[in-house]
Amino acid sequence: MRHELDCRGLRCPAPVIALAKALPTVEVGDEIAVAATDVAARVDVQAWCRMRGQEYVAAEMAEDGTPVYVVRRLL
């Protein structure tokens, strides 16, 4: 299952904090798609995944042009 997390307009480190809070609410194997306008989110989400043992799946683009970073819960 895929869950959406709208972090548009939030500045670093808020998107990663929101991701960390949302992770326990989804099942192992589910994905969280983080839509974030903060340019630092691209690097921050990937680094957070490495540090927390989660899978960084891909970067996508929302219909409005906002970057979306997809994370799969592994643990």
C-alpha cells in the first residue's frame, strides 16, 4: 500500500521529521511518498533511509511539479 505525505512548504528538517513520525503508522512493506518542495529533502530523505534501515525507492514528480520521494518501510 502507498501512503502520501504532503510536506510542501515545510523547510529542512521538517519533511524528514514528518517522515519519521509517519513511518510507525504504516505496515512493513508499505511505501510512503513524501511530496516536498524543500530542495534539501532530496538528500535528507535518502540519508535518513540509510541511517534508519529503510529503503529509498525513487524520486518522482507530482502533477504540480513537486518532487516526491518514495520510501519503503523495511523494519
